[in-house]
Amino acid sequence: VSTQSTWEGWFAGRDPNGSIIWDAQKFPSGMKALGDFIHAKGFKYGLYTSRGTCQCWTRNYHATGTNGYEAQDAALMASWGMDYLKLDSCCGSQDPDVAFGDYARMRDALNATGRPVYFSLCGWHPWYAPVGSALGNSWRVETDGANWDRILLEIDTMAKLTAYTGPGGWNDPDLLISTGQGSLDPTPDGWAWGQTDPQARAQFTLWSIFPAPLLISGNPAGMSNYSLETYSNAELIAVNQDPAARPGIRVAGEDLRGKQGAATNIWAKPLVDGSHAVAFLNAADVPQDIACDTACWQAIGLPSKASVRDLWAHVDLGIVSGGFVAKNVSGSGGVAALKFRPVF
């Protein structure tokens, strides 16, 4: 469970000694007490700040960021029981060398605390991927995934970065945005924010196959039953957490953003038991069949025959040979998620 230092976040400012002041109205018992409460429920405790000179999305970006305060902030947040830190980039340099130096200072400060902390870099650029594993445990590779158009951009970007993900270090395309605060509400910056229920399910499917961190941006207590079913799909979570930790790759289709006329993708991820999780994504405006032909089948690495399981319907579909067609996949973000197990 992670907090944000944004419009409704926890970061109120700094005292004359530079120590963090939390919002005592929202968290009257303090941040350590919040961490103790979260731990008592069996969860990990996440916090958020920015590597720049300000805090993202605080009103007028007024609150002071962590730049120059890395050791002080890391020690204090670790003393509160922090297990996860997301370090954003507002008011920070977008020069790669400067950004890498900022993140390296916080990495070293976290290591100096002696507390195991998952370090999430939020830098918004694909150029973090080649160096990300030397700096943290995951690294943002795109701008905020505020809506379906941006989700398509993130999928396209992830297709180019599969070489840089593996155990302990992950490409991060951004949060699971659910359906927003009442789907498609505008943000204070005027963005259309949110997505439909089927698009949220498609995002969860692709994020499971990449694999990427599965962090939900939303309040589970306010979600629909459909959303709760999406985010509790144990079979897809197992794909995301597969011990082999091998990346998913795009085995059919091209970039999706701006090509909704007939845009489809097929992504596949090899699993530790020799099976393959495969997603069939339809970004076009209308339903259509999506075929994994002979070339696609070979790109996945399947033999002539394979058994098929539907990971959303949770049913076995029998044995197929040499290819597969996902029938009538709904438009504007429809998805089919299947597991193919070789049959010899």
C-alpha cells in the first residue's frame, strides 16, 4: 500500500532542519504509525517523493523535493518502516547523466539504511532501461499512462525494451490505472484520465505478460466487481510472477498507437513449466478475429500441437495444431489471454 505526495498526499513540507513534515490533518498519528498499521494488515508500506527540487502535483509544485536531502530522507523513511520507495522526477533535470546521478545518490542512501527497500525509479523515458538495473528495482520507461491512448504508447515502447528486464530489475510502463475516478474524468492538467473496464482488463493482461509491476492506482473499496475480478485473476498473476522471470515479446503485429484501423498485437511469454502465456489484443474500433499463424506459432516456440487454456474464462479449450485464432475479440481494447502447453 503506497501513498503519493500529490494533491491528496502525505508530504506537507520541511522544517528548518530540512526534515520532512507530513500532513498531520490526513495522518494525525504520523507516518510510522501508518506503516505499523499497514504492516499489521500483512501488507508492505510504500512512500513517494521526487528526485527534483519540488514534489509532483502538489499545489503549484510547492513542496521541496529530495534533491540534496537523499541521506536524510532515506534514513527517516526507513525508520518509519518503508518497504517501497517511488522516486519521481518533477523539477529534476531530464539530462540522462544528471538523472542517473540523482537516482544513484538515493540508491546509495537507501542501501546505507540497512533496510531492504524496493526502489522504483519514475523517470518517464526509455533511456532508463539500459542502466536501470544498476540504479534500482524498476524504472519507468514512458510518461503517465493516463488513458487508453497512452496505454497503447506504453505497449509500443515495451516491445522495444525486452532485453532489459529480468530478476530484480523490471521495465515499468506505469501503474494499472483502473477506470479512473469515474471513468474518463479530466485531471487538473486537463488530461482525459481513465479507461473502460475491458481496457483495464487488457492492460492487466499485457502487464502480466511483459512482466511489469502490478500496482493499482485506485481505491479497491470503490471498484466494480468487474475490476476486482480483473485484478484478482490468480492465473494471470501467476504468469506475472512466474519463477523463470523471462520477458514477454511481441510475436505478431506492429506499433498500435495511431493505427486503430486494423491494429492487433499478439504477445507471448515463456513460463517455467514449458508452457507459454499468450495475449491477443485488439486495439481496432471493431471486433475482429486475431490469428496466430504459422510464423507466429514458430515465433512463440511451440511444437505442432498444444493444449489451450483460457486464462480469463478459466477453462480448457482442447488441443490445437500449428496455429490458433482468437475469435471475435472485442474492439477498442478487447483481449484474449491463453496458455499454450506443448503436446508431444
